[in-house]
Amino acid sequence: KQNQPEVFVLVPQIDPVHYVRVIAGGAKFRIYKFTKTHFVKNNYHTDGIATTGNNYDEYVDDVTYYVLNVPNNQLKELSLKKKAIKAVFGNGTDTYLSSNPGTIDDEYLKNLGDYMNQ
């Protein structure tokens, strides 16, 4: 259930061919989510005593978040940890992070981006 559309843009600094999802946009900061999907072939193995792996093929998503500092035009990779968020955004996030506990996910990053762009 989404009450707003997902926006995808081409950011050549991240990947010159693939589109990335815009989590938050603004005049100061933009947060992007880059999802790369790769195929994992079944890797089931048994030696009679122990079994390892999966007996099915699957697609696995690798997700990377990026923050673009618009005035400086600097792109930084973002990890979903509070310490990494403070390192990327600077000291302006202390009040937001302390007043908004919870799991850091797409919605949290969207609200953080809206807060930082005020």
C-alpha cells in the first residue's frame, strides 16, 4: 500500500545504465536507493551425512543507498546505521535521530530527507 508514486531517475554517478529510486528529494540533499538483482543457481549438495545449500534457483536483491549533497554535488554511499547517517549528513541529524527511534528503512530515510531539506 503506497499513497504516492515511486520515482526513478538516471544518475550517471551511481550507474550510467540503470535507474535508481528516489527516496527523498530536495534542494540540499537527495537520497537514492539502487537495487541490483542477481541470479543464484541452486547449490544443493549432500554427502550422505550433511546437506548444504538450496535445491532451488532464486533471485537476490543487493540494495545500496546513496546521498547526494546537491550544493556540493558530492555523492556518498549510505549505510543504514545511525553512526553512518551522522557521518554522511553531519551534526544536523542529532536531534532527528534522538527524537525518532525505530528501525531505519525507506520510510525513515524519506522522513530524514524531508527534515534535512527544510
